[in-house]
Amino acid sequence: MIGTGRIGAAVMDRLRGFGCRILAHDTRPKTSADYVPLGELLEQSDIVTLHTPLTPDTHHLLDRRRIERMKHGAVIVNTGRGALLDTEALVSAMERGRLGGAALDVLEGEEGIFYADCSDSPIESRLLLRLHKLPNVLITPHTAYYTDHALSDTVEHSLINCLNVAGGDQHA
């Protein structure tokens, strides 16, 4: 668990229900977790989940060097911010079989892809396309959070799709 603020702590509570041993890393420890240096967390963890804000210090927190330190076959979960993770390094590690999987609710450069109708134009993110081809990568469209904006977008797009189907557009 990288980042043990409100969201990280909530995820830890849920994981404890499954009997998980939880290692944590945070610059400002807030919970009763077993805090360890980042390198130790990466080397020992089967799953590394990111719950930290994006700042200049956390940009590419998991870069090529740190991804290579991770336990072979480990899984990365990123529901924080896309740029916490060096996507190029992730793709490389996934394609080489270094990591066991990735679950990504956020991606670098997701602007213009998530919450956009891309049905009439090709997706131009080559990294997203490479990730999408991998059977052990799950990509969701930035829905792991719940905000008024996210709810409003969901309702708006649902209504538009319903109106399109009612109007005879079978591709909605």
C-alpha cells in the first residue's frame, strides 16, 4: 500500500478482511500499518496499490528502476493518478512477463480518451493500445472514485445513449 490517507486506509481495512498481510509506505504515516521503506515494500509485495497524490516528488514514483525491484510476478493496482506510474516502463515489464498483471483505473494521458466518444476515430495512445492487448491488464475508465462530476458524466452519457437507441442508433 503506497499512500495511507483516507482512501489507502479504507482499502487496507477491506484487505484485512481477506487476511492479507499489509506493508505500507507513506511520507506521513497515519495508520497502524506495518510501514517499511519503499524498496522493501516493492521487493516483498505480491500486490502494490497506489493511493498517493500526484506531486513533483511522486511523478513516476514507480519508474523503470523501481518496477524492476518489484517481486517477479507482482501485480500493480493504480487508482490514484496516472502519472504515479511510468507507463512506458509498465508496458515493457508487462510484455516481458516481469509482472503478473496490472489493474489501472487511471493512465498517463487519459485526457481525451476516458469520457470521450472515440467510436469514430482511432485511439492514438500507443501505450494504451499495447496495454489493451495484454490478457493480464484490466483498464477501467477512471471510475474508482465517486464525485459529483463523475456521477453527472455517467448520468449524462447514459441519457444520451438511451436517446440514441430510442432514435434508432444501434451503435449507442
